[in-house]
Amino acid sequence: MHSDRPESHALRFAVRFEPDSPPEELMEFAQWVERLGYDELWFSEDLPFAGGIAMAATALACTERLRVGVGLLPAVTRNVATLAMEIAALARIAPGRVTMTLGHGVACLDGADRRLAPTAPVGAGGNHGRASSAAGR
């Protein structure tokens, strides 16, 4: 169906690969999602499951048109420079098919994992905001 509206306003359909799903099933799942005509496949990076960057790269490699997103990457558990490099590489490998979101992502952790939570949320958010800008260059 032809529309006069820009593509960015077109209705898109997405599906999520649950974080506790076995990563070895991802390639078949991503290809199935693409065959069914979905527009996007989304992941979240939840501790202690498979990493979002690895999952996104795998989905991009085994599909041709599917847009892939990670919502979200917990910025406080990642090195800013390395994360920017990883996102930039994916964006170059699959132009227009990558969406990444960064955020705190660890507010609900408890016990030993609480050590991952930042002591200064404003500073953590500000620093990681620059990482996402650098990845977009």
C-alpha cells in the first residue's frame, strides 16, 4: 500500500526475544520473524542472560531486512568507549537496521549485584549519554 507519509511514520510491528530464551535458538527465531513479515526484533540486556550486543549482531547477521534493537543496555555495567565502538560497528555493518537504547537498567538489583548500581545516577547518565552520541558519528 502506497502512503504519502514518510516511512518513519509508518506503522511497524516488532517482536521481542525474551532474555531467558536460549541464545542458540536465536538464529532460527530471527529468520522466522523476518519470514513472517515483522519489521523489528528487540532484545533487552538483563543480567545474567546473554549480552544484548552479541544477540543483536547475531540477528543482524542471519537476516536481510529486519531492524534490530536493544532496549536497553545498562550503561552502568559497560565501558563507555567500548560500547560506543560496538554500536558504531553494528551501525556500519547494517546501516539503518540498528537501534540501541542506554539507561540505568539496574535499579531493581539486590544482594551482591547491588554493587553495580551507580552512586551518582546523574553523573552515570550524563557520561553514557555522550557514548551514544559518539556511536552515532
